[in-house]
Amino acid sequence: MDEQIISLLKQIKYPGFSRDIVSFGLVSKATLENRMASVKLELSSSEPTLPQSIRNSVEQCLLASDLIDEVEVGIVVKKTTDGAGSQAAQDESPKAFDGIKKIVAVASGKGGVGKSTLAVNLACALSNHEAETGETLKVGLMDCDVYGPSVPLLIGASEKPQILRENFLAPVESYGVKLMSMGLLVDEETPVVWRGPMVMKTIQQFAENVEWGDLDVLLIDLPPGTGDAQLSLAQILPLDGAIIITTPQKAAMDVARRGARMFEKVNVPILGVVENMSYLLNPDTQEKSFLFGQGGGPLTAQALKTGFLGEVPIDEEIRLGGDHGIPVVVSNPEGNSTKAFDSIANSLADLVRIS
């Protein structure tokens, strides 16, 4: 592959998406010889106008370069392609997400940093955020932690999703947030013992077979790490960005940075870093105790060349809210932790322009 051609092709968005054709894996050949660019694309699409539309975009983009005089574009259209990253999945995704303005992943490099708790409280905080129209934002939360889905417990949701028609489900709603999770589809005591392809298929179904309706923002709670689930999601969904959760500990910081690099490789922008469990506040003296160290969030943001969105303290009310299914932003709207979540929600709303 010629890197100059690849760099130019990254400017071309897949129709209906914010992602480019390179990150979607459509380019199988890209060469430049004697000022002639030769590009081969592989699509799996039932849309008859799509190949010609992409061909025109490629030709227009490459011919605008001073390095190129001629362009040859070959397009192979496959009838079917297996795998969660298939273009067939891409064709369905715009239909499933037509009514959603922004999609943001909530990610962490390691477990135990409170990512799901933060995702739930952030979703509830955003649902109270007022849009320019004067109405509150419409928010959804997709729990993609297939092996350990904790979001239903944290947000107090237990009812089974309603079947609307064949293979289509309606998300459950709790505290104004629309929700879908594996935890709503299996019994509480049933372990999910699946290999990678089954995980990818489930995430694909969450993307294509849930009728989210009109949403201002859909948050995606990812499992920790950079495995099948994260890569599948980055391929299937038109992500507008990701926020990275860490704690002040060096171990969490190092893993968070490695996890964040995965989004860079698939051209998903990192919107910022949130530091969880930042400090313990003495209610009598207002003195802060930094139990897990100090400054991990800002250092992680600096290493990733992104913004620091804020810090969330260690607070018993957050834990109690999760245990009882009442997020702290709902149970204590004036608390210090709620103010922290609200501040992060405001920053996120500004970053992705959903206010």
C-alpha cells in the first residue's frame, strides 16, 4: 500500500458515516507509479448507487493531488461477507442509527476503574442537560460488556426488552435513559461463556436490531481492554469519539493509554480523559485524601494529547446508588459527586455539540 494514497483516501467518508473508507477496511490495494494511482476497493452492499458514488469520490480526491495525473479505480462487490466488521453490517447501521445524532464510547484499559458507574451517571446527567430547544436531551446507553453486564443493576432496570417485531427489540427506559444490555436478556445467575465470534455477533445485533428512535446521544459502555468487543464496535458503529476512564494509579494510567491507542488505530477521536476515584473528601474538614495517588488523569490526557474532562471523588453515595439502582445524580442532585458528573456531562455536550 502506498502511504501517500492511503493518506488521501482517509479524507473520503463512507456515505452516511463520519468514518472514512480506509478505517472501514474497504481498500485492498493502493499504489502510485508514474503519477498513476491504482486503487482497489471491496464492498458488500445491496445499494446499487453506492459503488459509483464511492468511485466518483475517490477519483475526485486523488486527481486533486499534485502527485497524480491518472486514477484507476477497481471495485469488487461481494454478495455476503462474514464477521462483525462486514460491510453488510455497515449497510444496516445507518438505518438503525438514523435518529441518533452522536455516538460516544466510554472505555478503559483495565477493569475496576468504575467505568460502568461513570457511564450510568453520565447518561443520567446528560438526560437532564437542556438543549438549545429548551428540552432535555434524549439519551441512550448501550451496555456492550457482554461477559459482566452491570449497567442494569446500576440504573435500576430489570424488565425484559419488548419484542416489537421479528428480531427487533425496544430498549428499556430508566430515569429517562434508554437502555440495552445483555443483562436484560439472560438470567442473573446465568454465566455468558462465549467465544469471540458470538460476542461480535451480539454487539452487531445490538447495533442493528434495537429501535433506539430519536436520540441526541448514545453512550456505549465498553468492556475493559482492546479485544474483540472494542474492535467490533469501532468497525460496526459510526462513533463520534471515545472518552477514556482511569484512576490516579500508575497501573491504571499505563493500561488506559494502551487501550486508548486502539481508537487511534481505527480513526476514532479521543474526546478526553476522566479520572475516577480521585480523592476522598473529609466532610468535616473538607480535606482531600488521595488514596490512589494524584494527577493520573491529567497525565493520561497529556500523554494522549487530549483534554482532561474532570475528576470524580470516592463517595459512599456513588456506591450506595449503584447497589440500590438509583444513580447518585438522581438520588442527590446537589451532592459533590453529582456536580462532578454534571461538569463532565457539560464538557462532553460541548465537545460533540449536542447542546
